[in-house]
Amino acid sequence: MKKTVPLKRGQLCLPLFKFLVVMKLAIVLILVSAVQLYAGVYGQKITVQAQQTEIKKILTKIEKTTDVRFLYNYDLAPLNKKIDFTVNNIDLPAALNQLFASTSLQYRILNDNLVVVMAGDNAAAYQPAEIQERKDKLYNQQPLLKINRLSTWFPVNSGFFSRSKVFVKAVNEVSFDVYPGETLGLAGESGCGKTTLGRSILRLIEPTSGSIEFGGTNLRGLGKKDLRDIRKDIQIIFQDPYSSLNPRLTVGDSLMEPLQVHQFYANHTRRKKKVLELLERVNLLPEHFNRYPHEFSGGQRQRIVIARALALQPKFIICDESVSALDVSVQAQVLNLIRELQQELNLTYIFISHDLAVIKHISDRMMIMNKGEIVEMGDPDEIYYHPKEEYTKKLIASIPGN
């Protein structure tokens, strides 16, 4: 028989002591989580001490410590003094008023926590003379894209033996021009034909009738080879970043594929160097080159899609609901990137969205589409604040907060 060895003094206390320590740590963690939950629900106070002189750096600090995201409509100027203030999520407007009181800038809360930062009445960049100067520069050029009476109809068969057909007029007799360096916003409710129009311009969907002239070339008269050659100048950013990338290809291979198809650069080494530059330009890292699409978030995937669109150095890009699939926390980042790339590369955009508030702040002109037709077109501010069509009024009235 085994002898029972009596426990020495302290051997029984050690496991008990460990158990009590673990329990104390667990209670502390529970209390911390409860405090964080309380702060998240009822609003937390974040103190920001601005040591920098640029307001953009201060706003970046706010983004890192709150759920607020900023969309910049202006090259932010330096401040004249340092700022020390507190951001309270419960009273966000009051905190922003305190911040912007030291500048000539203004802000507008679009939706949820998405805030547009814009120049105030005293900021030189938004003086009427300079706005008119930009318009004169844009619209005194020859149009880059001319759309004339473009229609895309889809037949609906009424029966197997029936000869008569009914057509869904997804795009019907649409005409407009787009000028070099311009952002033309296209807004309308879901199902109005916005995406079909964008894809018809690229001939991803064959139009039924009408003309598409890009840089003096009629796209509808081109064969497959010529159309492929001209597509290096016309790119599209699709709505869904998840289905826009081949899941079997690494990010590097996806970005190099168009360079290989159009025979850009002499060899693999130069193409890889170009791809790494593109990744850096859209704020991604070199190590992302060998990763697969499923390893990225939605916002990162959309940045990859933007990089792929830029790979062939296009003149014209159609942004088809390019931020609609993203949450508010990354929408502003992608919109800021799209705007910066336009200024840097002199890109021309058609920006398609159902969000009129976003289109108003990113576009030089705005078009409203309903049931396949353009019902209103003009200056974004004029349409937003003084709409003429009843449909446009209803669309603007449906925006939360209006």
C-alpha cells in the first residue's frame, strides 16, 4: 500500500493563492469592459492636444480615437495657434465648432459620423472668382466623352412562340458630355439605370442604339482588338470589391495582369516595380504583393481595385458605386484617395452613387437619372438646394436629416 504523504505548510495555500489572483484579474477585466461599454453607449470624452500646426493632423487624431471620419473638400491650411480641446461623442457639433472656430473652414455632417470639411466664406480656395475660373478651365475645352442618344434595351419574351417583344428600357435616349479633369456625378435610386449606363459606355453591355465618342473615336464602331486597345484609357471601379478580384490570384498578379495584356514595360521586374509603386500610392504595403484577396478588408480591397484601374494610366474612370459597399469608417478614406488621385493625375470621372450628399461634395456637375432617362443636370449646389424636377425633390427629401 502507498503511504499518504502529508502536505507541508504552504503547499495547500499556493493553488488557492493562484486561483484568487486569477479571479481578481477576471473581475478587473469585467469592470474595464463595462466601463468601455458605458463609454461606447453614452459617449466618451477624448482630449486632443494639438502639437502640430496643420488641422488635418488634428482631425486624424480624432479619427483614431472616435468613430468620426472626415471627407476633405479642401487643401487644409495651417493654423495660427495650438489647440487643446475635448471631443465629446454626445455633442459632436459643439466640439467641431470649437475646433473650426480657429480656422476659416466649415464642416457638414453628411450621415452617421461622416463629416465633410470645406472652406469657409473667407477661404480663398472657395471664392466665387476661383470657382468660376475652374469652371471656365473645364468647360472651355473639347469634351473627352460625348454620349448622344444612347439607349440600352433588354427584351422580355412574352412566350416561347410569341413574336411580339416587350423591352425594358434600362437606358433610354441619354445624351451628355464629360470634360477633361471633370467629375460628373450620376445619382438616382436603385434600378434607375445608372450601372447599365456606365457599363454601356465601356461596352461591357452592348448598347441598343446611339453613339459613344471618346477622344474623337466612336467606340460603337470599334472591333474587339481596337476596343481592347482603347480600354487602357477607360477604366471602371466596380461596386463590390469582393467580386472584383480573382480569388485565385495574388494581389501582385492581379495588378500585373493588365500590364502584361497591354504590353506595358519590358519585363517582369519592371512591372513588379510599377505594381509596388501603385500599392504605395493607394496606401498599401509592399508585403501585400503576395497576399490573396480574402486576406484583406473591404476598404483595402477597394484600394487594390483602384490601383488596378490606375495601372494602365487611364484618362477616364467610371466609379460605379465605389464606396456604397463600404462602411462609413472607410468611405471617407476611399473618397479622399479618389479626389487626391484626380488632382495628381488629372483624371476624369463619372461618379455613380445613390447618395446625393456625397455626390454633391465630390462632383463638378450632377445628373439625376430616373427610369433610364436623365431628368435633371447642372451645378450640384443648384440642384441640391433648388431642384426643378419633382423626382429630384423627392430624392433629396429622402436623405436622412433633410
